[in-house]
Amino acid sequence: MSVITGNGYPKQYPKRYGVKYTWKSLEEVPLNSRTEKKLYQEKLLGRNIMKTLTEAKRQIEDYLERE
């Protein structure tokens, strides 16, 4: 929560106002292999996009730090 002060404040506001984007079905998207589709279904389908991209970024950074 962020806190804003001044003119009748402090008031607390959530960092996000309930906007949520999730990964959708791949039924119409061409993929190179069935494995790609299976992994998408297992790892991404229905999950929060920002959360999964943040996790992926962290994993990539961890990998690059080890090299």
C-alpha cells in the first residue's frame, strides 16, 4: 500500500486497483510442437501475466548470474 499525505490525507491506496490480465487458451494459436502447447497449458494458462513474467525475469537473472 502506498500512503499519500496532505489535503485531508493520509489515505492508503492499493498499488493495483484490481486489474488482472491472465493468459488465455491457445486453441487458435499455431505452435511448433505439441510439447509447447502442453507446457503452455501447464505453466501459463489462466495465471496472472505480470506475476509469471516477473517470475521468468527472476529465473533468467538467476541463470545469468551463475555464468
